[in-house]
Amino acid sequence: MNKIKNAIMIGATVLFTACGGGEKTVETETIKIGGLAPLTGSLAIYGVTTTNGANLAVDEINKNGGILGKKVEYITLDTKGDSTEAVMAYNKLIDKGASAIIGEITSKPSLAVAEIAAQDNIPMITPTGTQVDITEAGPSIFRVCFTNPYQGKVLAILAKERLNAKTAAIMINNSSDYSDGIAKAFIEQADISGIKIIAKEGYADGDKDFRAQLTKIAAEQPDVLLVPEYYEQASLIATQAREVGVKAIFIGSDGWDGIAKTLDSTSYNAIENSYFTNHFSMQDTSSKIQNFLKSYRDTYKEDPSAFSALGYDAIYMVKKAVENAGTTDKDAIVNALKNIEYDGITGYLTFDEHNNPVKAVTILKITNGEYVFDSKLK
């Protein structure tokens, strides 16, 4: 947590009337970007790693002359992953003069903030909020990550084209829009691709025992088992699935990033040869990604997550938009973002008509607890 740097406010924009008449603008000494993230609470692991990536980008930008010749202040406020806290934090950041907002991290608080930011026409980029209706809040709302339906569709394409699956089963978190959105899109694409869904079981957020549902799935002997879930519960489902005799290949969503960390190395066999969607691969040999990895490891003494890379890209996207606009005027930034072409750590992207990124999805395969690059699908 001590890696997170909350910037100190410097300067302010002041309008005054000169003696000779007319208004003059005293430019701010810095360009302020606001950050919204859960830095404490159960979701802090996601907020901290995203913020670390964003701070790394800010440090690099400032070392290289800033944006439009000005230093960048990245002011991050803790939302605790709560929608009400996120809205309060958003209002504080706007009061502090933020020209753009990075965040929120998870989908529900992202949507809560997006609805207000859209009314204010404040440029907002969620690095990691995958719920599809976030960007539907208004034209000033963007995202770096792909949406839940998009990765659900890609997972079905993976099952058919890469794994030759004819049948599939699904474990759905009935308490999660994230899980449900991915599962629905998977089912739609599976039907198009000719994959038969032979079992679908549900559970609630916080459940720890999935053996009853998994025993039913084991009896159906599916080729693949989709688990659209975050890695804490996904690791429990995977290990229990093997215990009750599920032989299927596991396929998971981007929430699986980090699943190996939850398991002892003696349990890696439970997730061996599983596949999941992600936003980049640390095995990518491009100099851009390898430089990012080195810089992140040097700074934080650990590997970056996909959330780190998305936070990093979000900052650089704001930089490019402001530079293309030539100003920190919010309307100009929004217009620049709409027309952006950005090649970052998580891929080359443009935005579609709903401000969702058009880009390839990285597929990773788990081998001996390592995430090995498999392919890119679109």
C-alpha cells in the first residue's frame, strides 16, 4: 500500500478581470488527473495493482517532460469498492480540478460514477470495469478493457476453434453481473459455433462448497467447463471440480489472472492446461512490454497484473488525448479520445460507437502454475 503516491495539490486556475478589461486565465501549474480505486477493503488487491500501474506511467511521463510541458498530478482517492464512496470521491476530485478521471476499478462503482461524469461531460476511463452498460452512461465515458459479452464470445470461439469442444458446462455466480454477462455471451456464441451446453449450475457470492453442483457436471462429462469468476472463487471451484471427477478443460475469464497465487504448488495440477482471457502476456517479447515489466518490477518488486497494465495504459491514453487536443478543456479531451488510435501494453485499440475498445483478446494457458501465451483472438 505504501507504493501508492497521493499527489499534493499545486496551483489553481483563477479567472479575473484585468484593469484593461476582459478575462484572463492563469494557467494551472500542473495537469491533474483523478484516480478512483478501492485501496482498502476486500477489493484492495485490484485497486492497488491498478493504481501502481497508473503511478508508474505518471512517473515516466513527468520524467520525460510531462504533458504539454506541465507536470502531471495523479490524485487517487480510496473508494473501498463502494458506489456511494466512489461518487463522493469523484466529487472531491472534480473540486480539486481534475481534468480527467481514471476509474473506477470494478463495474458497479464504475457505473455509479459514470452516470454523473457523463452529465458533467468529464472524460472518464475505467481501466478494468467490464460491465457493458458503463460506457452507455454517456459519450464522455470510455474503457480500456474489453467488455464481459466480448470476452464471453471469445471464450466460445476458443472452445470451438482451439479446443475442438463439442460440449460445454458452465458454473455461474448468480450474484455477479460479471459472471452472468460472460456466461450469456458464451451461450449465444456456443449456439452459433455448434457447441452444446449440457450443464449449467449456479452459486452465490461467498459460497465455499461447490461439490454438489460440480458432481452433476462431472456426470455429464463436458469437453470444457466455463468458470467466469474472479480467481479466489475460481481456484476453489477448480480444485473441488477435480476432487469430484470433472475431467473437462477449464476455461476462464480475465478474473482468473492471479489464480496460481491462491494455490500451493502441489495443487497446480487442478488448473493445469486451463485457459483464460487476459489483456496482455508477460511472455510477449516486444521491447515495449519488456520495458514495462522491468520498470514495474524495479519499482514494486513484483510482477504486474493485467490490472496494472490497464491502469498504465489508461494514463497514457489521457496523455495522448490531451496532447492531440492541445488543451485540458474537457470537451476537447472527450473528442480526442473518441478518435484516438493507441498502441499500448494491452494492445492496439480504437473505440467503437459505444466507446468500447476494438482490440484482440490475449489467451493464456496455465502450465506448471505459469501463464503461457497461447494465442490472440478477436
